[in-house]
Amino acid sequence: MLKKSMFYLIMTALFIGLLSGCAQGSNEEGSGDPKTVKIGYFPNLTHIATIVALEQGYFEEAFGKDVKIETKTVANGGLFMEAMATKAIDVGTVGPGPLLNFYVKNKEYHLISGAVNGGAVLVAAEHSGVEKLEDLDGKKVAIPVIGSTQDVMLRKALKEAGLKAKTSGGTVDLFAAAPADTASLFIQKQVDAAATQEPWGYVIENQANGKLLLDWDEFAWGKESTNTVVAARADFLKNKDLSKKYIEAHKKSVKFIQDNPEESKEIVIKHLKDLTGKALNKDEVDAAFSRLAVTTDVNEKVIQEMADISKEAGYIPSSDIKGMIDLSLLK
């Protein structure tokens, strides 16, 4: 009798333990709260919304003490999207060009907010003889990366001037080069022009005698040119609590920058110096800041046209980006 009682006690304990384990596993799966949020961005001015949010502690404030924040900086959109594909980045700021290029092949990435419009210019070299857009016929133009947002913007501008890139059967040679190297390429007469983001446009003008061919409000879609957006992995967006908190912090940062431009510039200068060891010139930052608009707005027609241009360039097999843009969290 004693043995039978002991048997029932043991079985009851095991059963209770099993139920407890199942309940705990169900709770963890249901909450989906990761211990770490991995935020990615570029170390440049067009990613100012992310930089200010980090420096001002907006993400920490929104997520709370139970969530650890990890940051990853990359040099270009292709590297950002590759990091997102390997789950090294959950959410962050990137150009719409690389985002849509990856989305067409994998629907796991979404545009959830705007960050910066403009912030890119077209500059001609002193030796090039280029005075207007049509003069780029037969010339070599530097872009940050093949398939980048500036690449797409340049193709838009060329199309309006009746020109095409060589890779599309035209006469304009697109040359991929790091923006920081473009001034040297101008001085060495290796390129005739550059489609680049700020502050590199200003640097080229002042250090390499570059001539502004199209200012930010004239280049491609002008002030509606979407330069930087917030992108997130689909599995991150499944956690409604964290994704909502990210957007709240992002919106707070955008509002702060709009209301406090001078303080925001100082924040970015300090952040980039701490990150790279190099201090941006205040005049460069002032000039660059005058050529961009920090905003959460997204012009969906512009994004679609970017996709169409990317398809024409052969970067993607389809321009169908239905479902990529999800602005529900902004609302």
C-alpha cells in the first residue's frame, strides 16, 4: 500500500512539473520578448534620427531595463541588408534602394517609417566640362554602391535628360566608390561627377573644387526623394510591443531634431567622433543639414518608382513590392 502511495505521489509530481514546464514554454513563446534588440545604422548624417535616439537614450527609455540594446554600424545598404538577413540587425535605418532589392527576393523585410528625405546631391568635377545634366553623356559618375539609393536617383535624373547608364545600353559609366574617397577621385581626375549623400557633397565642393550640378531639392524627386527609412525584420515586427516602442523612440528623435537642429548637430558630431575617431567639420554639418529634411513621412509613389528603376537596371527580377511598406505603427 505504501509503495502504491509513493508511486502516485511521484507520478503526480512529474505531472505537475510537466504542466508547469508547458505553461512556462507557452508563455515565453507567446510573449516573444527577445532579451536583445539589434539596431543598425550608418555612421553618417543621413542616419541622424537613429544617432540622436541612441545618444538621448530614447530607445533605452522606450524598451525598459529588461531589454538589452546592441548596435551595429555598416558602410552601405548592401552590408546592412546582409546583416539583417543573418539576423545581426533586427531594425534600423537604411536607404530604400537596398531594402527593396532584398525584399523582392525575400519578403522578410519591411519599411515601417521614413527618416530622412533629400540629403543627396549631384556634383560635377572641375576638369569634366560638365555644366548641365546632358553633359554627362560619355562621362564617369561615382556612386556609393551599385544598386544604392543614390544609384537609383542618378538613373532617374539621367532618364529625364535622355541618358542611360552603360549597363542599360547608354553612355554614362557608373563607378562604385566609397563616398569618403570621392574627393580624392575628383582631384586625381578619375571621375567626372558624383551622386553622393551628405556631407560628402559639401566636402567635394570645398576640397576638390566640385561644382553643384543638382542640389538636394532638384536631384531625382527633389524634396520627396526618400534617402533613409526605418527597416525591420518580419520576426521583429511580430513582437508588437517592441516594434511599437521602437517607433515611439524614433518619432521622439525626429521631433527633437526638428525642434532642436543646432543641438542635434552637436550630438551627431560627438557621436561620430566617438565612433570613428574623426570629428566632422561644423561647416560641413551645417551645409549638409541644410540639404535634408528629417521626417517620418514616406512617399509610397517614390518608393515604387525606385523599384521600377531598379528593375529596369536589372538589379531585381520584379518591381512588385506590395506588402513591403507597413506604416501602421506610425498611426
